[in-house]
Amino acid sequence: MLLKGRRVELRPLSPEDFESWRDMRLSNFDWLVLWEPRQNLKKPDSLEDRYYFESRCTNREREMNLGSAWSFGIFLSAKFIGEINISNITRGAFQSGHVGYWIDENC
């Protein structure tokens, strides 16, 4: 799925996006650490683990197919600049979901 505006595109991340994702996360580390939960020190460093990123992409695709979450990379003029997610999607009389995002500090 691709959502396209005049300058911004939203699309699911794929394993081919690992380097762009990692580089953006590393260059924005000091900015993002202010807003994100602390890392579990027993887990591998996700910024250096391509397998983790590939698994993450697969899990996000599965959630989208189930309709329980939607996850997109944010691209400005084809450059990766962040992510937006809608999670805990509930259907029925009370339709809801939680929105979270992160974006390059310089955008």
C-alpha cells in the first residue's frame, strides 16, 4: 500500500529500508531518546541487527493483514524521515486505535 501526497509518501517499510532506517535512527538518537521507552538491556541492539529489522517488517505486515495495526515509513521527496503507526485497532460500535510516530528532528 502506498499513500502519496504532493511531497510526502507513506508506505510499509521493507527489509531493503534497513540502512535508511538505521542511519536515520542513529543520527537522531539524542532526539528520539527523549520520547521513547528505555531499551531493555537484555535485548540485542536493534539498530545494528538486520534480522531484527526484517522480523519487525514481517510482523508489521502480518498485523496489517489482520487489520490490527497499520505501520508506514514516512518519506519526504523519497528520503526516509520517520514512521507512523496506528495500533490496537478496534472495530465495531467503538472504532478506535492508537497513533504513534517519530520523525527526523530536522523536519
